[in-house]
Amino acid sequence: MNATQTLIALWTLVLKEIKRFTRIWPQTLLPPSITMAMYFIIFGNLIGSRIGEMDGFSYMDFIVPGLIMMSVITNSYSNVASSFFSNKFQRSIEEMMVSPMPNWVILSGFVLGGMARGLGVGLIVTLVSLFFTRLTVEHSLLTVLVVVLTSALFSIGGFINALFANKFDDISIVPTFILTPLTYLGGVFYSISMLPDFWQGVSMLNPILYMVNVFRYGFLGVSDIPVGWALAAIVAFIFALFMVALTMLERGKGIRS
């Protein structure tokens, strides 16, 4: 395939993925916005009014970046995991792999589709948050950069999950038992400065903590961890997981029986 054909193949796959989740928007785009609205009402308004300020900001302003990031992470991951596994289950992925389309195009197409859903839901949640608070963005370019990188990272993670999955139940194990606990313990609802020294050290092992804090820094200008180091860690994770996913795909891991 020449460069033009490769770009057409990539765009076709991305467009297919976007049409897939927009066609069923009441299941893919609406529920996250309603769920986040409940978080804003319960944690932001009702509980937040009793908590007071967090790192010099109202509790509502403090949790908004974390909740936006949580929605991006969850939807980027779940979109690719469910979509790619469905293609495995229907055996249509084998048609892609025997086509002239390079494996990196297949991987990139699914990842970009997951990013589209994650970023789309993140935008919707951001708009919903405007009904509850007035957002300020201290570092707009950094904010956009970290949310794009995070959606890419978890889209690749969803792809790897789908490669390992043998049945539909397998694609819910990682989000339920790993992703959700790490997200809730990633500083979405609190600052790790509130924790004892030991638990602060344990929290530093949570990669989601870095993403949430950099994203919060983009909005509010405060972070519990060095921003530059956190960005470098995110980029390194993306490169490592992309290579792992591409290697597995090239070897037919989880696809060929």
C-alpha cells in the first residue's frame, strides 16, 4: 500500500469506529453525562459545601478536572475493548489482518476511534460542569495535551484487554477490578497531601494520579506532583503499550486459534 491508500484505510477505520458509537449515542454518550451530573450534585454541591476548600479552591472546582479525566479514561478504554473484541468475536478482524492494511494502521484506527469517544464524552462532561461552576483554565495547551495523551494511553490499554479476552465477560474484569479502583484512588476527590507519608508514597505508584494532577494543574495551576515528570511518564507508557499491542497483533496473539 502506498501512503495515500494507507491514509484512506486509516480514515475509513476511524470513521467506522466513530459511526459505531455515535449511532448508539443513548448508550455511549448520554449515560456518562448523567452519571457525572450526579457526581457534581452529590459530591460538589451537597458534600462539597460541608468540606469547604481544597488546596485553596472550592471543592466543586477541585473535583471537576478529576471527574472530566475519569470520564475520558473510562470511555476511551471501554470503547476500544468492546469494539475490538466484537470484531474478534465476529471474525471480521481476520479479514482486516489478511488485507494489505498494515497492522499499525489497524491498531491506530481502533485507538483513534477510542480517543474520539473519550474526548467527546470529556467535552460533554465539561459542558455539563458549567451548570455547576465557572471553569477557569490556567494552561490551555497543557490541558489539551494531557487529555489527548491520556485518552490515547487508555485506548491502547483497551486494545490489549480485548486481545487477551476470550469471552465478553473478560473485557469487564480489568475496568471493574483494576481501572475503577485506580481511578478513585488517583486523587479525583482529594489531594494526596491529606494522606500520611506512607500512603502518599503508595499513591505515587498509581499512574492515574499523574494524569489527574497534570490535568488539574492545567485548569487550576496546582498539582501534588512535578508536571514535567508526569508528562514524561505518560508518553513513556503510551510508547511502551503501543509497542506491546502492535507486537501482540503481529503475532496474532488472542486472534488466531
